[in-house]
Amino acid sequence: MAAWQITDQQELQYWQEVMENVQKPKVQQSLAQLDLRQRLGLPFAVPKQLKQPSGWGWFRRAKSRNPMAVALVKVGAFYEAAGLDALLLVEHAGLNLMGSNLEVPRAGCPEANLLGLLRVLVEERGLSVAVWEEMASGAEYGRRSKDQKQRFFSQLVTPENPAYLHGYADSASDRDVNVPTLCGVSGSISGLSVYRLNRAAAAVEVFKGLSEDGLWGLLAADSSAPGVVYLHRPYSQLQQASTAYASDADRTQAALAKRLKAAGMRVHTYAGADPLAAFKEQVATALAMPAAQLTTRQARDMGSWPGLLPLYLSTLLQLGLLRNRGIPGLVDYLVPDDAPRAVREALAALLSAPPPHEVAAATRQALRGMLCYEGALPGWQCGGVTPKKVAVVLQAGEAPEKFFQALAATLQPVVSSLDPATCPPALAAIVKDLWPLLLHTMPAEPQQLSHSAVLAACRDALAAISRVVAQPGSSSSSGSSGSAAADGMPPEDAVPAEEQVVTAFAARQERFHSRVVTAAIQPQADQVDVAYDALLAVIEDLLRTLRAAANSGRSAGKPIAAEQLLHADDTNVAIWLKLPTKELQALAGKPLNILPARPGEQQQGRVQHLRAPYDRNGSVHKKQDLRTCDELDAALNAYRSKSTVLRAVAAAALCGCAGLAVPAAPGSSLPCLDAVVLRTFSGDAPQEGLSAFGVEMKEMTDVLGEVRPHSLVLVDELGKGTEAVWGTALAAAILQQLAASGASGIFATHLHLLLPLLEGEPRLQPYKMAVRERQQQQHGLPSFAAKRFEPTMRLEPGACTESLALEVAEQQGMPAAVLNQATSFFAALQQLAGTRDLGANQALVLRQRRRQHISTRDRQLAMWYVALGPGQDRRALQGRLIRALDGAGFTLDSSHDAHFARKK
């Protein structure tokens, strides 16, 4: 009882933080009656005025084992929680409290809704849940115990390990298993280090020398489940109550934690003298596995990485590799619509953290080989089976027939591709080119992944499956009480009713029959058959006695049917005798119970016949289903405007550097880039305390710190989040710095003052978006906008200071009155060109126009003017000056020429 009181401050603080954000009035009202200093918010012995819930002892046992997890205990056909845990189910899962206000708070869900409840609590809310299951056991009538069931701890479901696989082998269909990415992050003088767990190989990959923005490609895009990040806190870090004494490392880590949480990741902190060793201990604890099983792959120094660096957060968002509202996902355009989730995750991981250039070149060569291959490709599959899922299922120790079917269908094409006796030379060359990509994605020693080693492992796995799992309809799966009737057996109406009841009961209880090869379990199968035969003999003997006693008091012609006397109880795994009279109760004795399998034993599932590989249209593979360059080009053309032109350039460069096909004209070349950075205009980040302009500056600071001569930097609308002149000045300085670094890229902007400021920079060339006149003109617009234009999505040399603002506004349904008023304001702004507010802007524009005029005409002298200040007869003076200069033969270049009539 003393241990029931919470004495650990970390545990107490955890539950205080969890419960402080509850919003529902009913939950708040019940929470006020509970004591957070006690586990479940309740005393060890429930007071008499509160009704003690059924199975209270099991709730206490579950909470004592996992005090920082929601305790979910199976009670009959429901999974229930009590106390504080019940309030969390009501708050987050939309359940209702059971019972009245005078009872201990309880809530639960039917067993059919368990997986959905776990998904909400674990994956969406980041809670841990300890699940306790009931043992199947027979019960005797007449016992007064309120809780006759025995229970056992099944699994701790956590954000690190969210897949609940108890009973997986008995499920009629396969399950999606979400496996989140587990990473550790530590800092040093050389930058950030990332430790990423590879579940398939039970190995930790190490990446060093990363910036804060450069680690996102490693954290975020290889799983559909929210990632889990452990931030290392060194021993030297001060633990101050006030942030006023926090070090720069403290504040940097806190800011990073906020960004990770804002992206939907689960963030934890950990400590240790060795960050890598401490991370492995954290992972081993979270996954309930020995730390010694985790190996470490050789560290990769990203400062000298021979390939494309992992993508920045802004690039991931703008390419849709991380879901972003309004941004189409790049992967959606690279694979068919019905591509499995595993394929999408693998492709997203490849693009988010591309392989070295040598691996990309080999992958590109393999794709060329597939396109030119004349035979039928083996039909490699990974639809329902991924390396991460296999690792999780093997650790759980159970899986249904669908899993084994998918696994065998995945392994068989691999065997045919690696077997020298069956693999054609052209296909062997394709496999050889794909092998470097396999070595890159699987952190294992090269000798462990040699062709011969992989071939032998696949053959062993297929042989093991065939020895245990029976094919439907095969003779090896028959011969049990629960099997289908064999040829030569009497028809069903000729079988006694009691035998039909027992046979049907056996078929429901012994589901492994017809799914497991009989030879693999021959002794156990014989014992089961003997037990059912003995059960049937006992039931037949009792029924004869019962019928004789019961029918003696009945009229002739109405004997008692067997189904009236027998009740098959699947829940308690028992067959009960229903006695019609009190005198016959003595004949029954104790109930006859079929003993269940031991709790630790697992049952195998039925495996269907393996079929030949089919494509998504149901036809046998003749050629790999690849999208053509024309299809990909059409997909990229779905992007609109200059911002999405930048996305298209980034997508093409990224695909090329990852070894994938690129929609490009014949003869095009792609340099070996070391970074692709796409930075577009974004909003603010309140959770990080940054304005929109602050986000711009932070992201560009990271870019300037890592940009290299072989980097591709694509920037859109930099400097728009602050005052125009200062935004232009900062944008010019950043652009000049990027040019000096030797990087290539595109800088798209509407800040036209950049043109005169950066004129003469040798590595900067002005380009503009080409436009064309629309075929169908619309009337009713202002006169200068009567001709409608649209972008051609092509760049051409030259500068442009015009805009399609009016056209875009009109296309989005802006009222005509607003458009006309905007036109009037635009004309008024042009008249203000000589005022204090716009004078500097106009002078720079005129100076640029003069230089362009001189460069395109033979006249040696050009004059321009600016409007005079107030207090003078400006219009008269301007008109006289224009006429005089024009009459003298001077070339006039002014933004105000069109407003005056020219008279010679």
C-alpha cells in the first residue's frame, strides 16, 4: 500500500502534465474528485461509499507494473480503464463514463474497437498503454467469486512501438503495422549528430556534422507514423529553474524541441556520458529488447558526404515529402495511384536522404536496364511486407496466414533473380546494378548481403514456411476433428446432432487445423483428436441417460433434441449440459471443459496458394510498370506560377541525384550536386517565437552556413516579410553571398530594385517568366488590362518588372468593382513616383531603364527626369521640358511620357 502513493517526482510531474490540459466538463468534474498523488487517482483500498469496479485487483497490478502508462484491462468483452486512465479515454477517445457518479470512474471499449483506441491514445496523443488480456479458462456455476478470470500482461504499447500484435495470428486478415522512426540527436563542436535506428537490421546508423535544418531529411520521411526523437542532455548542462541562466545550448535544444513537436514528432530527452551508448539503452528499453542485440554502423561524416545532403525542412515541405496543405506530394506523381504504402515510404526515404552519387549512378543504370529488358521481370513485391514490419512481427512471434503469403510472394521473385540457374544474364546485370542501393539502405556488412548469402537466406525462409504452413486443399492439412468432411463420409443429416455440435465446436477452437502441415504437429494433433473423441463419447453416454430420464415423463413422440441439452460456450471454451429438471442435475456432475492452449503458445494461420506475380491491372508482368518522361513532365506541369516552377526544378534535380528518371530533353545533363535547397515564402512560427520574416532569416542563415559550389539553391520571395527597402537590401546581400559561394540556383522575386543594385555581378543573370496572350479575351476590365496573358511556365533571358496581379485576382473571383478600384489606385501610385515615399524607388527604376536604353540604341546620350516637388507648376514645366527636348532631337526615356501630349 505504501508503494501505491506516488513518491517519484518524475512520475508525479508526468501525470500532472498529462491531466492539466483536459477540456471536457465531465472529465474536469471527475478529476476534481481524484488525488494525483496516488496512482489512478484513487486509494489502494477503494472506500465503501464508492462502488469498487470489477477486477480492481488487476487494475492495481497493472498500474504497479507500468506506473507511467494507461492500464487497459480486459473484462469480459470489453477493455476497461479506471480512475485517471478512464478520464483519458473519455477525453481523447470520445468514450463515456460507466456507472453513476458514486462509482469509481470507469470507461472502456468493445474488443473490436481496441486497435482504434490504441491508435488514438498512442499514435495521436503520444501516451503509453499497458494491455492486460484474459486467459481463456472454464468457469464453474455456483462460484461466488466476482472475478473468476485469470489475466496476464500482454504488451506495453508505446509511441516507439505502437503495433499491438496480440491475437495477430488468429486474425482473418493482415494488419497494417506502423513502425515509427526512432532517432537520437546530440550536439558537439562540429555540429549535430543523428543516431537513427534501422529496425530491419537491428542496427544504429550514425550521421555527423549536420546543421539543425539539415537533420530533417533523416528524421521525418521514412514512416507514416509520427517519429520519435531523443534529444541528448549532457551532464555538463545546467539544470536551472529559470531560463535566465540557461546556456546557448539549452536555448538551442529547447527551440529544436519546439520545432520537432510542431512537426508532430514525439520528443524525449536523455542523458549519458556517451550519447550513442545512452541512445541504444533508451531504444532497447522502449522496444523491450537487449541492448547487446543492437549493432552500430560506421559513422557517416556529412561534411564530406559523397552525395546529396539530406533535405532541409523547407524543401521537404515544398516538395510534399512532408504533408503540407496545398502542396502536391512528389511521390504521388512518381508512382501509380494504387502503389502500396511501403513503396511510397521507401521512395520518400530515398528522396529525403539521397544515396551517394555512385549508388545513384548504379540505380539509374538499373532503371535503364529495366526499360530495355525484353523478357518478363520477376515482379518484385513489397506490398504488405516491409523489412521493418518483418522485424516487428518476428519480435512479436506471431502472424496470420496473410503475412506468410505476402512474405513468400516477396521472397520467391528474389530467389529467381539471384539463382544463376534460372536468372538470364540481362536480368542478372539489372540485379547487380540494384545491389549498391540495397547495401546503402540495409546497414549490414557487405559479406552478410552478398548474392549467395541473400539467396541462401531466402531459400531457408521459404523452406521453413513450407514445412509449417499448409497450402489450402493439400492432403497434409487434413485429418482432424475440425477439418472439412472427407470423401466417403456420411451426409450431414446422417451425423448425430451431438457429434455435429462437438465437431463445429472443435473447428472453432482448433483453428490451426488445415493451416498447419499435419506432419509438423503430428503428436499434438493426435492428442487433440483423442481428446475430442473422448469428449464425444462422454457426451453421448450422458445424453443417453438424460434422454431416458427426461423422456420417461413426456408424451410419446416428443424426445428431447441434443441441441436442447448442449450449449457450446466459445467464450469459456466449454460445452455445457442444460438440464431440464432439478432431478437430473446430479447426473451432470462437473462441467466438461476443453482445456485451452497455454497462454504463451501461438497458433499458425492458413496460407493460401501462392499465385504468379500480377500487375495492378491483373495481367502477368511483361514489363516493369514505369511512368514515362512525358507522364512525369505532364505531372510537373500541374504546378502553377513561378513558385511551382522552382518546385519542378527542385523535383527534377532531386530525382536525378537519387538515380531516378528525369523529364528532360535529349542531350540534357545533370551535374553531381551536393545539396538541393528550396526555400519559398512561408508563414510565421508562433510556437518557436518567430515572425514570418524571422523564419526567412533563420532558414537562410542555415543555407548560407552550408552552401557549397555544387549546391542548387532555389529561393522565392525572400524579403517580403518586412519593410520593402530593408527587405530588398537584405535580399541583395544574401543573393550576392550565394553568388560568391559558387552555388547555382534561381532567385525569384518581385523586388525589382534588385536589378539595379546587383547589375554587373558576373554570376547573376536576369531571367523572366515568358507569357502568352490568351486565346479568349474577357471584356469589362480596365483598358490597360484588356489583353489577358498567362504564364507559359518557361524562363527566357531578360528582366521583367510587370505583374499579372490583376489577372490572378480576377481568376479567383475578385469582384469587378474591387479590380477597377485597384486600377485607379495603381495609377495614383504612379503619379506619386516623385514624392518622398516613392522617389528612391523611381530613381532606381529610371536609372535601370536608361542603362537598358543605351545598350540597345545607337544614340550616345539619353536624358531622363523625375517629377518636381510640390509648390511648383509641375505639369506646365514638365510639358515645356518634354517638348523642348523632343524638338531638339533628344531621346526621351521617362515613365511619365505617356501622360502628356507631345507637340513639336
